[in-house]
Amino acid sequence: QVQLVESGGGLVQAGGSLRLSCAASETMWSLNVMGWYRQAPGKQRELVALITRVGSTNYADSVKGRFSITSNAARDTVYLQMNSLKPEDTGVYYCHAKRLDQSIHWGQGTQVTVSS
């Protein structure tokens, strides 16, 4: 089981920025994909951004140009830099990892609240 520990959530005003971090308990080279999903109240969990072990990225249309996902293999950590935040970005953000054996793992989630 891969342990994923998230940090960096909080309350911010619209237009502000936050950076989320997700530290994995094993080397990122054993993880095919890492990234972030979010879930707003009353809605389904949705993709925010993903990064592969070779550095390819994928973003939800709603966050393109505002969010940036990066990784630090030396620290087995993935980051999500969120700029120009909007109230609709509010939700619980979950770190996600897919191992090379195709197993899926989730973090506990971190709350992001954007006030208008």
C-alpha cells in the first residue's frame, strides 16, 4: 500500500494562490502516474491534474493556464501550484497514485476553500 500524505490546503480569497504537496511513501519511479482529483460538496470526484513518471502532464479544462503540476523525484513528492483561484475551485483535493502494477492509491484529502 502506497501512503500519500497531502499538505497545503486552506482558505484563500478569490484570485489568490495555494500550493498543495503530496509525499509518497515509496519511490516515484514505481508509480506510473501521480496527481490530484477534487470533490466539491454534492458533486463527484473529478480529475484536476496528472503527471506521469516521465513528466507528461494532463489538466482538466477548468484549470488549464491557472494550475501547474510538478514533481520532485528526489523527495518522492508531487506539487500542485494553484493560481487565480475561483470559488468553484473549492473542494477536498485528493492525491492519487497509480503504481506500475496498476493498483490505485489515494491520500486522505486536504480542504481548499476559496471565498468570493
